[in-house]
Amino acid sequence: MRTKSIAAVLACLLVTAASAAGCGREGSPPVKGPRADKLPVYRVDTGFQLPDSPTWRAAHRRGYLVIGAKEDQPYLGEKDPASGVFSGFDIEIARMTAASLGFEPKKIRFRTIASANRETALQNGQIDYYVGTYTINAMRKKLVGFAGPYYMAGQGLLVRADEHDIHGPQDLAGKTVCSAAGSTPYQRIKADYPKAKLVAYDTYSICVDNLLTFQVDAVTTDDAILLGFAAKAPHEMKVVGKPFSEEPYGIGVPRRDNALRLALDDALEANEKNGNWKKAFEATLGLSGVPAPKPPPIDRYPAN
């Protein structure tokens, strides 16, 4: 790859989808953005009522929902710094469920919440619910509730498009692999694939930069996050192999608000059945070239 090409791709990865339209290798298609024209239009249930949910009642009184999200994950939860508009697959999950709860798009306010602050934000009422690569696990269930899961993520590998020797973690011996410092994906590679050469940085975007400049051979984290980066530059990068862990993504809600949790389960199920879920995936993460998977079964666990 020519230096000019690398610089162009790196520039595209650092800007928003809207401003990326003019980026790309000379003679190649521009880096894609979310396909707004392909996104489903969600029918707002104007007659919806959920009196047993204190969270829904409070949102209904104020006139809008506050939904926690990520702002720095391409094609999952990404905020355009110029317009302030959020986009991505997680954002579509938030919008489709909000419509089922009776809230039209202009009555949704997204609030960026860091991963470390998700539980606190739900407990303190800063947000009504949270959609942002939020893995359901037993420890978190002691602090918050979860609707879903709406996506089964798993640890994956991102490589350059012209890479033909890496098809899965079994091929990492002698390869330089990048992940986030202290992350679960980093620890899994270290423990299970000790012959790989591990390097770590604070963010995955640095890992991706190093992949494109041939300093590392692969990047590893949740496949959904990797699909987002691949969708930014589908002619330069690809996700290979099958996920080698299970990370069920759920919608975080206040722990005691079981009425809201179950209503969100209903909303997810309805949008999976009517095709909205698949359309939302194809217009966002699907731009990586990976077809829409089958949604995981929803876990309507009993109140605890």
C-alpha cells in the first residue's frame, strides 16, 4: 500500500461518516457512512402506556426519553462532532425501542456515558436506559436490569484486506496482535494464545492505525466493534473467522424497573420479527461486508 493511500485511510477513520464522503484511496470508492436511506422507519405507538414503570412515567411527564450511548464506536454508537447527530446500530436499537414505547425521534435525547459510569447513570436517574455494547453478565445484574440480548457479540480479529494467513486465533503464533490495555480480549489472547506477540494501547483506534501502517498484524476485541471499523474502510480491512467468545449485548435499565425491562423485550422481539432489526444491521455494521446474523434469543429472566 502506498503511503498516500495509508494517510488517506487514516484520515477517514478519524472523521465522521458525513465528512468522510470525500476520503479514500485514489481511484477507489469513498469510505462509506451509515446508509440513512436504507434505515427502517419505526412506527411510533402513540397509544402506548406503561404505568407500572416509574422510569417510563417520568419520561412521559418530561416529554422525552434520555438514552445513554457511546459516541466513539464507528457504526455502533458514533456522534458527529459538527452536527451532534448520533448514528450506528446501537443507536437504531435505541430508536426502534423508543418508538415502541411511544416516543418519536424528536423526543429522544442521547447522552454520552462512559463504560465505567453506566451503572451509576442508571441508578441515579441520569438516563432512562442505556444502549452501547453493554455485555450482560451476572455481576452487572446485581446493579442494573437488562432487556435483550439484542446482539451476540464475541471476540474477533480485524486484519488488512490483503491478509490471507490469519483466519482465526489459531493462526496468531508469531503474529503481532493489538488490543486495549487491560481489556478482557487482551487477557484472553495472553492466556489462550501465548505464542502471539501482544501489544496494547489505550484505544482501539490506535490499534487500527497501527494495523493500516503495518505495525501490527491483527486487532482484537468484540467483533461488533471490529465490524464498525471494517465498515469505515471495507477495501482496506476485514473481520476474519468466527467469534471465539460470547458477549451478549443488552439494554441496561434501572434494576427494579421490571415493567420497563419487559416492555423493551417486547419491543426488541417485535422489531426482530418485522425485519427492522435486520435492516438496521445491514445499513450500519453490514457495510463491513458481513451479513446480518440471527438475533439471539431474548432472556426474560424473573425479577430479582
